[in-house]
Amino acid sequence: MFTYPEISVGDRVLFYDNPYDASSIGQFGFVCSPPGKNTISILVFTTSSGFVEKLSVRHKADPFWTESDTAKAWSKWGSWELHPETKLLREINKKLNSRKKTKEEEVAV
């Protein structure tokens, strides 16, 4: 079973209208409700209407897109991936937490 990246309400993501179009450009959005088992809901910013809620969106790398017989029907809901800044923040937090643990270990010795 596919496990998408750790994500929570407010995280920035990129939304893709068509999960099968590798050349499509992601639209900026936010996770707007607690993630489900396989999908998330996203508030996507559009220049014409402001924010639009996209429901039941699966991750772009989910094998579902190539393995499921119902994937074509699900494609109307689009796909998502983490925004590059969200990925970067996760890496920074991981390094800071690692450094903090190292400092705590030094103090304990």
C-alpha cells in the first residue's frame, strides 16, 4: 500500500488537474482538512475565482494511477505533491531536531 508524505492541515502543496500529464504545471494550494487514508482535500488558488476546494485528491506518485482499473475515473479529481518549500521546511526541521538531540546528549554527558 502506498504511503504519501507526512502532511497536515495548512501545508502547502501543488495540485495537478491531470495526473497523467507529466508536462502540466502544479497550482499552488493548501491542505484544508485532515488527510484521509488515500486522499486529501486542497484549497487551490486560481486567478479567476480565488480559492477552490478540490476534494479526494490522490498523490501524484500513488501507484493507483497505473495499477487500478478505476484510475481514469478518479483522474477528474486531480493529483498532488508537496510544494518544494514544504519539502525544504521538513528537511530543515529534521536537521534542527537532530542537532538539538546531539546538543542534549552532549549536555547529559
